[in-house]
Amino acid sequence: MENLREALEKLKLASSDSTTDGTESSLDCLLSALAHNNTEASRKMQEMGILPLLPTLLNPQSSCTPKVANIIAEMAKNEFMRSSCVEAGLIAPLVQLLNSTDQEVLLQTGRALGNICYDSHTLQAQLINMGVIPTLVKLLGIHSHNTALTEMCLIAFGNLAELESSKEQFASTNIAEELVRLFQKQTEHEKKEMIFEVLAPLAENDVIKLQLVDAGLVECLLEVVGQTVDGEREEDIAQLKTASDLMVLLLLGDESMQKLFEGGKGSVFQRVLSWIPSHNHQLQLAGALAIANFARNDGNCIHMVDTGIVQKLLELLDRHVEEGNVTVQHAALSALRNLAIPVVNKSKMLSAGVADVVLKFLQSEMPPVQFKLLGTLRMLIDTQAEAAEQLGTNGKLVERLVEWCEAKDHAGVMGESNRLLSALIRHSKSKEVVRAVIQKGGVKHLVTMATSEHMIMQNEALVALGLIAALDLVAAEKDFVGASLVSVLHKLLSDERSAPEIKYNSMILICAVMGSEPLHKEVQSLAFIDVVSKLRAHENKTVSHQASLTEQRLTAQS
């Protein structure tokens, strides 16, 4: 304790007259106390008022500066010291020291700033605003041979890259080239992992994705995959996962994805394709996710379907009906769903047996798989009447859809089930499909769907309900009454927020249900004619015209 007081007195003198006599030994004393018991020594130093003395001692020309920065770094390991360091005004002089050419000064300064700002987005954002990112990137390039400094830079990048505000600054530097160059030099697993931890958050930015592709990161990743795919060590498995995940992340950017696709002839694209038949689940997953990412525009989708990728994905799914790896199932279904979006692909994929393979997963209890299964089938049957009828008369499928329409814990599955139920009716326009939906209890769900907050779902439901009424009103009558269809339509027509399409299709449906006596009575009791007559003045001509026709129908049958 006495030694600390004595050291403190000497530092007070040193900070006031800028001499270094005795300063070194005082700093050594403080470092020794911190090494012995960091927490206690830090608290004592804080009580003795050492922090306000330190800014003046952070002199770029002084030989004592590395030790001063080291003391700050050690004290800032304690959470209770960090705000005191900020209040003492240490951040600005420390940031200035990052321009030093002394490697020890740079190392200790980086440690000090890192510890002060640890776990504080506010302080990290302050550092970003003070321009530390370009400075640190420059330091990495200059001192890449210095292991300790390199690690300090990587830790700093890893922390700062988590902040969205950092991405623009990183994108304006040559960080991509520096990190790829550094990665190529590494042989140790731990060092590669450190660089991966920086690359992952940076690669979330589309500009940086493209920079990383241009800098040759993909080739590095493919090399890692090749080296670790058959490895059984934990570090091999970890590296394989990180490298393949990062590869998929790079493909999320439109420009980087298209650059790697190269019209379907790119070597990277071909390598990724070879992952799908692999026996390694991680590579199967990454391969399927990569295909899903490549399948983000019609041109790519059409090319991939024409070159036989669907068959590879179906074989992969077949392998996982029994093995049941949920992430692989989800990824492969995602890829098929995307590939099914272009109209020209739908019939080809149906002919290849996609629907049959997808239906094998109908018993899955995993919501992510259920969601993608539903989306894939819905994309496949869009405009495909024959397929819609075939699936719509599949009792097991319709039964499962009706069950999932009640999956309130999984809004995505519930929404997709409703949409597929509607799509089966809309695209088949088949009385047999309508009957199957009525028999399995699907009508009430379509009525509920008409009240959705999403206009597209409201519209799909109303069109499907219109077809049910037109094709088999007698069979649907009881369900329409039970689900309060007429009341729902009255609300939709009365609501000023309802879109023109919703009002139009609601009136079409009103006319369609007038052939049912109980429904006709409900229409009369709710005074629809008043609501409809107001719509004759609607600004949308299609709505106003339909309102006139509906009013005539209501008047004639009143």
C-alpha cells in the first residue's frame, strides 16, 4: 500500500513537470501491484486518484507510454473501472496513439481501448466515429508479421464488426484483401478461427461480400473444405462448418452470387454442386442452401432445372426421409421451392416427380420442414390445373392441411396451409377438389383467411370461396352458415380500408351465395343493399360497376 502511495506521488510530479525521472519505476510498481491482485490494486488506484494523471502521461514521444497504456489495459479488465477510464478522458489520447510507429505502444494501446470499450456498443460506436477502423486496417497491413499486434487488430475488428454502423467504414478500406492475405498465411486452426470470426459479421454486408469474392476468399474456403471434409478431429469438423457456412453467406449478396454463378459454368458453382451427393451432412446442407441462394432469379433457376439439379435434390431428400436430418430437409425444400418459381420450370419439376418426393415429408412434425413443404407445393401448382387437381383430391394432404390451418403456435405454417388450400381450389377449379376440402372441414379456415391482415391472403380466400359457391353451394351451405361467411363479407364491404379487389370479390361472392335460402336470408337481414349502393360511387370503376350489378341482384331477389 505504501509503495502504491509513493508511486502515485512520483507520478503526480511527473505529470506536472513532464520529467521521466522516477516515472519508470513508479509505473513498474503499479504494474507489479496489478499483476499481484488486479481487482484490489485497481480499486486502490481509483481511490488514490491515479486516473486523472494518466492522459498527460500518454505522450507519443515518451518511452513510458507503453507502460502507461498497459496499466490502463490491466485496470480496464475490471468492469467497475471502465466508466472511470472514460470519465478521465483516456479514450481520445489512446486513439491518437494508434498513429504511433512503436509496435509495443500500438499493442498496449489496442489492449487498453479494447478493454475499456468491451461489451459497450456506445463506446465502440464512439471509436468508429473517431475513425479507428481505417487506422486499424492500415496497421494490420503494416504489421502483419507481428503476431500479437495482428491478434489485437482481429479482436478489435470482431467487436466493431458487430455494429451495423461499422460496415460502411470497413467497406471503404482494403479489409477484404488484408484478411484474405492473412488467412492464406495461416496454418494453425486457432488463427484461422480468429479470422473467420471477423469475416462472418463483415460478410453480412453486400458490398464487403463482393470485395471478399474479388479478394479470393472463395478459393480459400474451398481449400479448407477440401482439407477437412474427411477429417474426424473436432477442429476439422468445426472448420468445415465455418467455411461452408461462410460460403453460403457470400451467396446471399446478389452481385457476389451472380459473379460466382458465371452463367452456370463457374468452377465455384460446379464445386458446390458436388457437395449435394456428399456423405457429409454439413456439406449436403451447405450445397442445398447454396443452390437455394443461386436460385434467386429466373435465369439461374431455368438453367439449373435444365441441367438436372432437381434430380440431385430429390435424391438428397430421399436419403433423408429415413435419416431425418431436419436442416438438410429444410434446405433442400427451400432450393426446390425457389427453383419452382419460374412458370417454365413447374411442369418440368412435376414431371420429374418433385410433388411425390415432397409428399413423403407430410408426416414431419418439424414446423420449418412443414413450412417449406407447403411453400414448395404451392409454387409447383401455380397455373398447373392438372397437378392442383391431383393434389387437391389427395385425402391425406387435404386432411393434413386442415390440421395445420389450426397450428396457432406456428403462424408461418398456418398461413402457408391456408394459402395452399386456397391454391388447390383456385388452380384446379375442380368440383372434386372443392368436395374434398368441404369433406375435410377446410371451408371454415378459408372464411377465417378472408379476414387476414394480409390483402393477398384475403383475396386468395375470397376467390377460392367464390369457386366453392359456384361449384357446389349445396354441399358448402352448412359450413358457410357455421363460419358466418355472410357476416364476414358485410364487414369487408363496410370497411373503408378494404382494397378494391377485396370489395369486388366480396360482392361476387355475395351474388354466388344468393342461391342458398339460409344464406339469402342472412344477406337480407344484414341490409347489404345499403352497403352495396354506397359502393356505386367508388372511385374504382370495376368496383362501382360490380356494385351496380350486385344491387340489381339484391333488389330482384329481395
